[in-house]
Amino acid sequence: MEISTQAFFAALPIFVAAVLLVGFRWPAKKAMPVVFIVTALVAFYVWQVSFNRILASSIQGFLITIAVLWIIFGAILLLNTLKHSGAIKAIREGFNNVSPDRRVQVIIIAWLFGSFIEGASGFGTPAAIAAPLLVAIGFPAMAAVMIGMMIQSTPVSFGAVGTPILIGVNKGLDSDTISHSLQAVGSNWDSYLQIITSEVAIIHAITGTLIPLFMTIMMTRFFGQNKSWTEGLSILPFAIFGGLAFTIPYALTGVFLGAEFPSLIGALVGLPIVVFAAKKGFLLPKDSWDFAPKEKWPVHWVSKLEMNMDAMNTKIDMSLAKAWIPYVLVAIILVITRVSSEAKALVTSWVIPFKNILGEGLGYSITPLYLPGGILVFVVLITYFLHKMEFKEMQASLSESSKVMLGAGFVLVFTIPLVRILINSGVNASGFESMPVAMAKYVAHSVGDIYPLFAPLVGALGAFIAGSNTVSNMMLSQFQFGVADALGLSTALMIALQAVGAAAGNMIAIHNVVAASATVGLLDQEGETLRKTIIPTIYYCLIAGILGLISMYYLGITDPLVK
């Protein structure tokens, strides 16, 4: 079968998902079961994947779904606990004291605080924490989801303490063969991986500096009373300042320290600088921007978690510091359990392993305490005592959180298994490579020498399918290496473009949208969110691709393996 025909069938599930979600605006709970069936049929009849492997992949996907739902449950439970304890009201008032301008709040909460959480945890956690917090302080749920998805761009390549690079790229490349080639030219694997890391950091820093501006202009355009781009643009100097406050220390960390800490250090440096500047009114416009009154919001903007601040528990002794302690604890524990080998060993000691599912060599291990869900639930228990809550308040929080989680579960139980079928389709009787690689090969064969322009798009496609930068890098890094080698271009820079595109692809990954929507109680609007987040995704891939072309063909950037 020709590569073009393979690519057509491989893309069929994605095309069906796009038509149903974005074109027909079906809710994901209706669309994803259809897409799951289409994926299984293509795998079985075209790729000739055995029924047993399709079933094993579906079971593997179901196990991953349990882990994702655990994270969602923890995030919603923490938010509801803080709602019933009175902390959310104090937090909202605290942000109003920094600035009542919603554009400023987005840059502080989503861009900087969200990037810190991404650096510590990854795996969609920033959207799960920042989006509900935005809803709690008065943002429409749909706006919070859109912004929550946009967090999942610049910081993602170094999320979870560098996992997409240290695991995704590292395990996605044929390190033994490449190491031998590197040794032959007087280099080594660690140096090569650091070149990739540096280039990822620099491309992200250049491209990502504008993401805070994208957040503000898309918020004012799609959720403002006047549907205005210019109301978002009016904060351009402060948005660029907020972008640079993160991306400069981020890039320097990536270049000089490695892949573990760029997102963490970028946020830790940028957050206090931007908060101080906002309090002083530095670079802020004279006007202050807010949403229309809630009674004027369209019904589809509103979720089950929209909060009536006046009806919340308003404990007299709830100081701002005390209200923020749970979020601070989440951040601290996430960092400690990712950086300290002793702490990591402790929280990973309880493992629920599923090995060699149905004899197909597929597996998945659930680590309830290491996953962000376990940490969030642990912090909820601390909060119960710290905020001196009543048992009935905790009961209400548990009840509300369980209902929202169950709504997301039905969608994810189809979405993640179909992803695993796509990824695991490389083992088959047809002799074809896996479906994502078939699509990538078609792109490479079609565009020739200008392929670097499209390399980030291939990475984004992998993340769109898998919902993960790390998985996209594992699937496609060796492929990107091969294309660069065949074209006589920098293999390290091509892999860097893959990693950057894979980070951007998280903004449109369907199961990420579903998970983020679930944390704010907004389901059935996934297509609407995708129609919006495709805008910054295209921007990101296009700018990164242009930077790649310029670097390779005009600046002559190379690496030890270029022949």
C-alpha cells in the first residue's frame, strides 16, 4: 500500500474526530465512542492488528484513564474544599488587591503559576489546578478551559522536571547507535542531549514570549463584552514583560543547567517580578478590563462549578496567607517528590502494576501517591484540619467532586483507549509502521527540503493523538532524526523542533481538553474549545518551523552528526 493511502487511513480517526467535534459541534461524549470504533476498525482491517492487541491496547488505555481521573478528582476536590472552607473568597480578594484587571490575573495565574505547576508535575496538572482557580475567582468556565489549555505550550517540554526530554527524547532515539556515531567524531550522548535541550529552550523562549499576549487577546475577543482584539492588545507592554520575565530565566536555565528546571526556575523568577510590577502599575494601561456581568453570559460559558462568592463560607479568620497554604503545599510536595530521590522512592513504593496485558507485552503501572491526584488529596486532608472545617463541609466537597469526575470518565474511557490503539498499531500483520509514523512519513515525503518548517507540526500531531509531549517524542524522535540525517541537516535541531511542536500540540489534544473541562464542570463544549486553541497552536508550530528553517539554511546551525 502506498504511503499516501496509509496516511489517509491513519488520519481517518483524527478527521472523524475533527468533523464531529469542531464541524458538527457534537459533545465529546457522543463523538469519541464513534471515533473509538473507527480507530479499531482501521487498525483491524487496514493495519491488520490482531483483535487481541486491540483489546489489550483498550485495556491499557482504560488503566491510564483511571490515573487521569485520579488527577481530575484531586484537583476538583481541592477546589471544592477551598470553596467550602472560605479560602477561595480570600484568594479572589487577594488577586483583586494585586490588580482587578482580568488580563493581569491571567498572566499571573495561568502563565506564571501554571508554568510552575507544569514544571513540577506535567501531565495536564496546570490546567487541572489553574482552570478551576480562574473559575473560582470569577472567570467563565469556557474561558478558564481555553486559557488552561494555552498554559500547556511553552513550559511543557520541561514539565514534570524535564520528563519530555529526559524520557521522551532519550528513550525515543536509538541511543546506542547514535552514541557510537558521536564517539567516532569525538562527542558523546550527554553532550548531544544537552544540545537538543538548549535548542528546545531557545526556540520555546522566542516563540513562547507572546503566549501571555495570546491569552489576553483571545480572552477579550471571545469572552469580552465588545468581542475586541484591541482590548487585549492594549496590555501588550505588560504582557511582553510578563512573557520575558519567564522566558529569559527559562532559556538560560535550559542552556546552562539542563532539562530538569527551566520551567520551574522561569516561573520562580518571573512570578515575584510580575506580581511586584502589577502592584506598582508598571507598564499597565490606564483602563482595567473585566467580563460582562454574569447574568449576561451565554449558558454554554457556565459550568457546574460557577461559584456564588457571597454564598461561600466566609470565615472571619481566613487570612490570604492561610488561604494560599494548600496551593503552596501542592507546589512544594510536587517539587520534592520529583527532585528528591528519597521522597520519590517513598511515594512510588505503592505501585499497582499491570504487566503483559493479554500476552501482548503491553502494561501500565498506577502509582496513586506519586500521581498529582494523590498529592492533591493529601493536601485536602491537611486543609480540612488547617482550615478547621466541619465534617458536613467536607462531605459536600466530596459529593460535588465525585459527580463532576464521573461526567469526564465516560468520555475519557473511549478517548484514551483509542489513542493507545493508534500508538500500539506498529505490531501488525501488514508490515506497516504505526499509524502516527505513517502520517509523519507522508508529510516528510511530500515536502522535501523545506521539511524543517513542518517538523513542529509533526510533533504537534503526535501530541494531538497521544495527549502527551513525552509520548509524541518517544514515537517520533527517531523518525525526525532520520529525516534530518537524510537531508544532511542538524539532527539535534530537528529533534528540538519535534519537542517544541509536541509541546504546542498539547493545546489541542482532545483528552486534555476533556480533562481540563471536567475540572471546571464544563462538558459537551470540547469542540468549541478546540476551535479556539487551534489558533495559538498554529502560531506556535509556524513560528518554530520558520526558526528551524532560518537556523538550518541561513545560520548554518549544525551538530556533531551532520555529514
